[in-house]
Amino acid sequence: MRIVLRLAAAAAVFAGFFVVGFALRDFQQGRLPSGENLLMAVGLAQPKPFEPTQLYSSSFQKISSQYYRKVERSDLKYASIAGLMASLGDPHTAFLEPKIAKEFAIETSGNFVGIGARLSADPLGAKIVSVFEGSPAEKAGLKPADVITGVDGKSVAGMELDKIVSKIRGEPKTTVTLTVIRGSADKPIQIKAVRAPIVAPSVEGKMLGDTGVAYMEITNFAEPTAEQFDRVWAKLAKQGPVGLVIDVRGNPGGLLQSAVDVLSRFVENKVVVKMKMRGGQEETAKTSMGRLAGIDVPLAVLVNEDSASAAEIFAGVLRDYRLATLVGEHTYGKASVQNVFQLIDGASAKITIARYYLPSGEYIGRKVDEDGQYLSGGLIPEHRIDLDWSTEPELGNLAKDAQLQKAVEVVRNLR
């Protein structure tokens, strides 16, 4: 009997410690101990689970106030949101900080303030790939192959391309001074250009020598792409082409609606993609009526592994409706649709909202191995041509582009 009483007494004391602990915490926080805390202390109630936002807020405050050195609260905020989206394991769902969100909006709108030149990375700074017609760059005398080594007197050698671009862009009617190396000149030259609003061309075209074949390159699908397509095709059509090659190699995609608008120049009221949303809901995107461009010549579309998203939709739809032959290499295999949601401080969230299927019902989602190497997916061209990079091919140059040569051969044989 004494042993039983002693155990009961010990249990009461042990429980008492818990009661005192919970009660002490309540007293320290300026309130009387709650009945719930007393019940939790003796094991008659379970603690309520915290909401995720409560746990996040608590962790955020602890790091902000207790970490051994001062940290920027905005850095913590952006990093935590980026980690939240990264946890989904979807490379196409991402958090865009305000600066990146602004650049993304500029890219998809096709409008910015700058000098009007397309640049590529170069060890000395940035190399001019092309100069836009009527742009400040053209008026200032900048030429393709010029290498920009300095901006406003400061070297940009070794700097990331996007940082160089941000230095060149600015406010309308302001002047930027570029240090430029041209060809085999002995010393750099200084060129001043007055910044202005620019509508970046996403469609360019030309006739391919004496082949009689027209060539159009679509670099991305932005808001003005369909209108630019109309202008470029109108110029080419006047020259009586016997075939057309559309190049979407390296085209990362862009706006689905832009791809639908360009496809409306080829087919009317036809399914572009079927999108399967959360919960099994389906939506269908179709081409418009009354937008046909009157393209009645054989057509080939050039693709490669850097052709993705809207570029794959464009090529896949033309293939499915037997309007084009695909030439080149397999495409990337991005078979998902993202929506961009604006957040409260200028940031954005780019979130996958659906998977898409081509008119044929084909799902072209990319599959990779454990190392991220391509296994399957994307569009497989009817004419597979791999480029020999040891010969330094030049995309768009008929003499140095084996894939373009094959595309010209294909359309000429289809006449």
C-alpha cells in the first residue's frame, strides 16, 4: 500500500511540475493560466497545431532578431518565398524579385527604353548581334560585330550580360556613351547614343539568296510578335517566294496568346492546345477567325533543344495540321503553362497552372535522368539534322547552317 501511495504522490508531483511550468509561462506573459494549459499539463488535451503562417512568422522574427549578425529583412523574405516555390520541384514555378519581375515584364511586352540593339556575351564586354532599324543605335553608327567594352567611361569587361544591358538602358532622352572596339581598329572609339522607347523586334526576315525561299526568324513570342509577323511577311510576299522557312531555334517561348495569334495567320478556329488544370478542369485555346495571312507556299520550321514552351506549341500545331515539316533537333519538352501573379511589393510569382496537350493529343513533357540529362520528350523533327559545332556553324547563314540548308531543300522539293 505504501509503495502504491508513494507512486501516486510522485506522479502528482511530476504533473505539478508541468502545471507550474505552464502556469509560470502564462504568468510571465501577463495572463492567468488557462484551463486548456492545465489540461495539457496533465495529458488530458493536445496542443493545437500551428498554422504554417504562424510558424513562418515566428521563424522569421527569431532569425531577424537573434542571428549573430544583422540581416536584411527583404533578403530573408525573398529567399524564403523562393524556397517555398523551389520545394515543389518544378523548374518553371519561380519567385521573381521586384527587379527580375520588372525585366520579365519588359521581355514579354517587348517594350523598353534603350538604344535598340541585340547583344551577346563577349569576354571583353558585350558584342552587338544586330541593330534595330531606325533605333538610336543605328542613328549613332553602331554596327553588328562591334564589341562594347565600356559604358559611360567604366569598363564592363567580364561583367554579366544582363548587368551590361541594365547600364545601357535608362530614361528617355538621356545620353549613354559607349566604348567600342570595331574590327581591327588600333584603339577603341567613343559612341554616344540618345536613349529612346524601343519596341524590340521578335520577328525578322529575308530572302535566302537565289534559292527563292523566304526566311523568318521568331526569337520569342511577345505582345507585338503577331503584328511584326504581318509586316515581315508582307515584305517577303512581294518578292514571290517559292517556300518559307520559319526559325524558332533558341526561342524560349513567351506568351501563349502571342503564339495563338501568330498561328491564326495559318489556320482559323482550330484547337491550339488543350490545358488540363487542377482538379481535372480543362480549357481549350483556339485560333481566331479572319486573321489568315494567305501563306500558300511549302513551309518548314527549324527547331532545336532550346526551342521551348510557346515555340514548341507553334511548331507542334503547324505539324499536327500538316502545314509544316519540322527540321533540326528535338525540342526542349516544356509541356506546362504558367501564369504570372503580381505580388504586393512589385515582385511576381510565376506558377504552373496546367499541363498542355497538342491538337493530336500528344503530351511532349520532358523526361530527364538523375543528372538532369535529357531522356525523352519534346517534338521530334521529321528531318533530324545535328550541327557539327567543330565547323563553327552560323545560324541563319545559309552557307554555314546545315539545318537551314536541309529546310530549304525540303520546301523546294515540296513545290
